[in-house]
Amino acid sequence: MEGRAAAMISRNFKNVLVVSVGFLFLFTAYGGLQSLQSSLNAEQGMGVASLSVIYASIIVSSMFLPPIMIKNLGCKWTIVAGMACYVSYSFGNLYPGWYTLMPTSVILGLGGSPLWSAKCTYLTIAGNTQAAKDGKKGSDVINQYFGIFFFIFQSSAVWGNLMSSLIFGQDTSIASIPEEQLQSCGAADCGLNISVNGTSTRPAQTLVWTLVGCYIGVGVLAMIIVAVFLDNIDREQSSQFRGNREPFCQTFLATFRLLKDWRLLTLIPLTMYSGFEQSFLSGEYTKNYVTCALGIHYVGFVMMCFGASNSLCSFLFGRLARYTGRAGLFFIAAVANFACIIALMFWRPHPDDLWVFFVFPALWGMADAIWQTQTNSLYGILFPREKEAAFANYRMWESLGFVIAFAYSTFICLEYKLYILLAVLLLTTITYPIVEYHEHKHPTLPIEEGSYLTHNMKTIEKDESKIVCQTAM
């Protein structure tokens, strides 16, 4: 029995590592491209427009695709299919234009929500299964698994941006930033017309092709890793669903039916803020602060700092959550973001203050690590019986935050963007504690262990007392 339990532990942990490494490679490519869009494809706002289309498509796909794909294909093959959609966007960046970026942005968006919903569902199933075997709280193991995932996943920002900075750093046309342009950097100026670097030119096209080619390669490698090494832990559930198909309308409306739950509605500001804060750093900070004052070749180095901080803090906070509770961590994230937003309103970026360019993404990465790990975990804990629909809602509302932020990126001044970000943050600090307090007083009913059996386990005695889907405040 001990040997079987040990095998169970190693298999679940191995699956978490496979998913994490797969996402690491995939988002090494996509994260690098996203950080560069506002600077590299700045003509007519094409790069930012493509990002807005991506997240608008994710909203559409969140409405119906995740439950359908996960229940028909299972989590594993939904992840593989979603990864293929992301790789298509890299191909679109080989020859960036409205006719290449927009279609591939739509494809990526349609695959984005099923990909993330399947990942969250997979980790929740693995976490609950492991908790049942070890006699631990389901929430503790889920928190740990999400912490491990985001520790590995968030380091993709390091490698993807390192690739871009090293490759673009070979450009011989790099020039110093003129003093006149430095006067327009940051919130001092409206920030709607920032040149790519001092000479207002893109990096050499051969360097762009080299970078995008590398991104395509690591994206394909991610698909191979997941397809070959990830266990299909919900195979039986998928087979049973295909044998007893629910009406399409019922599956289609699963995401919206969950909106009847007041807890989900109350979490919308928190979920949307995740989209706002990520889009600000990748779209506004990289363009109006880094590219404007240092040049596009510095974007990768600065975002590496964000990725390293995010990765380390994700692992740390995933383990600390059982001792501090979610509320304490969310408070730390809110204070960090609040301080950064206020400072960015008054800071005037200059190359002489090089170290300051790295402080902001480091603090932002720490805060984002909390928003990502704890919000994902919270959704899995609050809605254990509607996992697919819950995580689809998470992606839908987070993506709406991305869409709104990227949509107004080329229309309103940077100062007002900071005010909007601050307003959403303050609203989040009001609404989230309501849900947390209710969960503390009325814990979500434990789920049945049998719901999370892997396909090669026949029968396990049910013991609901071993799973408690709650994290202390």
C-alpha cells in the first residue's frame, strides 16, 4: 500500500512538472512576443491591436469552448490543441501585417481559454487526488501545485525576454536616446507617440526572423513534451461524457449558469484587475518607460527581472499560503501595486537611473505572483464541482481586463491609464474581502474523492473528511 501511495505521489508530481515545463516553453515564445508588440509592431498601433484581438477572442471562446473541449478531449489533448493555437501566432509574426497578425490573433484567442481552463482543471484534479491519498486538505495541495506551476511557468518571462535582448542587442544601428525624447517619457507626456529607439527604426529584419524562428521552435517543443509525457488522468470522465453527451445548449450555457453564484460576480473586479495589471506592464511600461528612455533592446532585460521575481515569489507564496492565508497575501500584492502606481505617476525615467527600471518590474512580479497563484487556487476551491465553467469564467473576465486596457492603449494618455488601474485596484480591495469572509465563515462543502480518481484506479473508499476545500484567512 505504501509503494502504491509513493507511486501515486511521484505520478501526480511528475504530471505537475510536465504541465509546468510545457507552459514554460510555450510562453517563452508568447511572453517574449507580447512584451515586444507595443514597440516592435508600433505602426498604426498594430501590435497592441493584435493583443486586444487575442483577448477579445479569449472572451468569446470562454463562453462555450472550455467545457466542450475538456469533456470531449480531456485535459491533456485540450492543452495540446491550445498550444498549437499559440504557435500559430508566432508564425504570424514572421511577416507582421494586418492580414497575418489579426487572423493568428483570433486563432490564439480561441485556443487560449480552453488551454488555461484545462490546465487549471488538471492541477485541481491532481491536487485533490493527492490530498485524498495523503489525508491532507485539498486546498493546501492545490495551493502547492499552483505554486510549483507558476514558479516554473513565470520563469518563461526570463528566457523569452533574454532571447529577445541578446538577439536585438546584435543590431548595429542602436543609437543613444536624444534628450528631447527623454522629456516625453513616463507620465510627464501623453505617451501616445513613442519611437522604437533613438533612430525610430525597427531592429534589422533578419534579427526579427531569427527571434521569431526560435520562438516557433520552443513552441513546437512544448506541444511534443505534453503530448508524449503527460498522463491522461481524466480519460474515463471524458469517455463517459462522450457516451452520454449533454445537450449542446446545456454545455454552452455552463459558463453563464455559474454567474448566478454571487461569489463569482463579486470576484469579477479581482479577476479583471489581473488583466489590467499584466497588460499595463507588458504594454505601457515597456513602451513609455523602457523603450522610450533606454531603447527596445532593453525591454527583454527589464522583463527578465519581472519574470525572475514572479517565478520565485510564485513558488514561495504557494507554500506560504497555508500559514498566512490568502487574504494576507492579497493585501501584500495590493500594497505593492498601489505603491508602484503612485511612484510611476511622478517618476521621470532617465538612463542615468538604470537600476530604477528594474525595481518596478521586480515589485510588479512579486504582486503578480500573488494575483496569479492565489486567484487560480481560489477559483478551484470555491467551485470544485464546476471546475471547467469556473476557470472559463476566470479566463473570460481576466481577458476582458486585457481587452479594455489594450483597446484604450492608443487613445488615452498614460496618466489616465494609471488612474484607471488604481481605480480597479481599489474596487478589488473592497469586493474580494466579502468573498473571503464568507468562505471563512461558511467553507465550501468538501468534494467526493471519487470524482478525482485517475483512469487506472478502480475503487477507493470515499472519505470526505480528508478533503476540505478552504484556505484560512
